Amino acid sequence: MRRILLVLAAAAAVVVAVAGAEPVLRQVTDVPTAVSWGVSDADALFCDSWRLSVETANAGPWRTVPARCGASVRAYMEGERYASDSAVAAAESLAFAAQALASGEGGAMPAWVFDVDETLLSNAPYYAVSGWGLQEFNETSFDAWVDVAKAPALPSSLKLYNELQGLGFHIILLTGRSELQRNATEDNLLFAGYNSWEKLILRRISDIGKTAVQYKSERRAAMEAEGFKILGNSGDQWSDLIGLPMATRSFKLPNPMYFIS
Amino acid sequence: MRRILLVLAAAAAVVVAVAGAEPVLRQVTDVPTAVSWGVSDADALFCDSWRLSVETANAGPWRTVPARCGASVRAYMEGERYASDSAVAAAESLAFAAQALASGEGGAMPAWVFDVDETLLSNAPYYAVSGWGLQEFNETSFDAWVDVAKAPALPSSLKLYNELQGLGFHIILLTGRSELQRNATEDNLLFAGYNSWEKLILRRISDIGKTAVQYKSERRAAMEAEGFKILGNSGDQWSDLIGLPMATRSFKLPNPMYFIS
């Protein structure tokens, strides 16, 4: 019963934040009933180590959060750790960016690439009502959430974005979202406070079936061919960051909720 | 006063563990006096995030642990988190190794590369009396510690090592230590319980001045030319793992104490 109340409370919180989104969110509340949202000490220790293994890519490909780690992932995402880890990544990004620009590494067209989901925008309100990654990705309900276009900014990413623009970086957004989601994505970015990006690159029909690594590497190569010098790249998946050509420095943002190859 | 007692207690513990090593250890006990070994909540939060940024390579090159994180690094290394993080990395390594071998990926000469320091052997007893990374690397005192040849095994690495040998992997040790340290390194590996490695590769005079990435990549290329298929690579530094050719899968072991480029 307590479990049900918690789920309802989370759903209610999202409905407050995202007026009009109830029909979308209601269909994804079927969290596995075996999940306990209390965290035992043993689970906390294991799940902290599991999260680290995801962040370092030791975990390799995975489909869902381990059942015993649902509560830990939720506590991480809702607590101060996620915000702190994101803020430290942003601070390190800015320190590098300022130094690289000062040393002339960026040439005439210094650029910074950002991924969108869990990098500029947070889908935590969606995952809060869909089991924090315990369930496999549901494209239908996630696409409906994308169309609502009310995902909030990750605060530390918005701050970094504005600081990089202030330094003179060209900001390029490179997302696995589809061209069919261009309008919703632009609306959501503006809603969240992002402005004046140089380009927003989405998957075309010809990109369907490519891995994120292949698709994103090809687009980075195309940007370099256009004359951009990609000094930095921020993403929550290693598939945002690896593959040639790579940015001079890549910054891995935390994401214990899902994996994209 | 309490601070001094703690340092003395740590030194005493090491002397018990490493009989005869007192002359080596006594010279590295000059921990900065400004260090407090208590961890405030704010420092704990920041330092956990800093450690994550080291493990994901977001931090980039660094010379010493931030002053405010000395106590946090010590608590991490001495507590259950370091052991747990290392054990999860080892379990993920073994799961991959078994699956890769079963699928025939390893060919006739499947190999696994291990780094030595903070991978097979733990230098925590040395760092316990030299400030847990708050001070810059002291080659003289570290080399003296290496000559003592009494560093213990990382328990989860020793277990993985034996399991990989049981599966039929060729075990190759690739370390940044010098050929001058071959005897001490072999003695220490045997002392710690490691046996029957295929090769132990150390830096030759011609490798001096190379970065770890360059030196280790060259040696992985040489191993591949000899016919080894490097399925896995375990190391506590990204410089153990990146650079071409890479292993099929690389496993980053935790190390918040020092950085090697």
C-alpha cells in the first residue's frame, strides 16, 4: 500500500509540473509489483558500485536497471547526488573550455557538441512514473512524452550552455531523436531556457538502423568538414562520445536509468 | 592531536603488515598539517562527485587529490566502497570473459591484459602513510616501497585472475614499472598469490619518456602481432586502456589516489 501511495505521489508531482500531460503519464505507471522502494544497506552498496560500473562503461550493454537497484536509482536521481555529479561535470567542462579557448586551440570556429536527452533536458519526470529504468524502454509512451515538450533543463547544463556561448563557442546539438520530433524538440529546448544554438541535428530516415556511435560519429565528421573545431562534447551515454572523430575532450554526464549503444 | 594519533595508527598498521619496511615508510609520513581527517557533508558530496569525475575521465589530468577530499579518499579506500567497486568490476569482467570465450571470439590464443599497481597489487599501505594522494608523487619513496615487494593483492583481482586462468586465458601483465624493478615485481606478485602469468612486460630504457598510452598501446600491438587475441584489459588508469589497438572490452578499476597520463 505504501508503495502504491509513493507511485501515486510521484505521478501527482509530475502532473503538477506538466499540466495537461496526464493521458501520457497514466499509461506508464505499471511499475513491477515486486519492487520495494526501501534501500537496504547491501543493496545501497551494490547499487552504488553498479552505477559506477555504468558510468565507466564496465557494465557493457544493459537493458534494464537491476531489480534490486530501482530504489537506489530513484534515490540517486531525486537526491542531491545527481545534481552534484552533473554540476562537477559542468564545472570541469567549463574549466577546460576556457583554457582551450585561451590557448587558441579552437581556431576560428570553436564548437561544443551537446546531446539532448539527459544532457540538456531531463526526462526524470517521465522516468519517475515509468519505474526509473526498471522496465524496458517503451517507445510509444516516451514519444508521447517528447511531444508534450515540457521536459525541464538540467540546471548545470543550462548554466554551462550559457557560459560556453558567452565564451564564443558555436553550440551544436546532436540527438538520437528523429527529424519527426524536430518541432517538439525545439519547443522543449526553448521552454527549458535554451537559445541560439548553431544547429540541431536529428536522425534522418537514412540514419534509421545505425547505432548511435555510427550516426553521431558521422555527424561529427561532417561538422569538422564544415570547419568546426569540436573542442568539447557532453553526453550521458558513451555512445554520444566515442567513435572517430572524437572531441578534444569528452564529458560523461551521469545516467543510471538507461543504456544506448 | 587526534590527527597525529590517526596518522601514527595508520603507520603502525602498515609496519605490522610489512615487517622490515619501517625505514621506507618513516620518510613519507609528512602529511600536510592543514588536512582534517573528518569529512563534512558538503565535502562528502563534492568529493564523491569528484571521484566519479576521475573514474569517467571527466577530470582530465590532475596532480594531487583536492585538499578538501583527502579524508574522503581515505574513507573510500579504507571502507567497503573500494572493495565493492572493485568486486563489481571483476564480476563484470568475468561475465564478459566467459561469454566471449563461449562464443569463440578468443580464437586459439585468448588473452587478458592486467596492469599491476592498483590493479593486481594494492599500494594502499604506502598511500596510507603518504597522505592518500594529497601530496605529489614521490618517486624515491615509492621505488623504495616497490623494492620491499610486500604489496597485498586486490582480493577481487586475484579471484578474477585465477578464474580467467581457469577458463584458459593467457594472462599478460603490462606495467609502467621499469625493467630495473622486474625482480621486485615478480617477488611481490608471487608474495600476493599470483602465479603462472604468460608474460610480465615492463618499461625498457627505450620506453622512457613515452606516455603510458603510447607505451602500452605499442605493447598491445606487439602482442596482437604475436597472435594473442586481447579480449579483456583491466587497469586503474584510462591510460592503461585507451589507444589503439584496444581490447575487445576494457575494465576501469577505481583509483582516486593518483593520475597517470
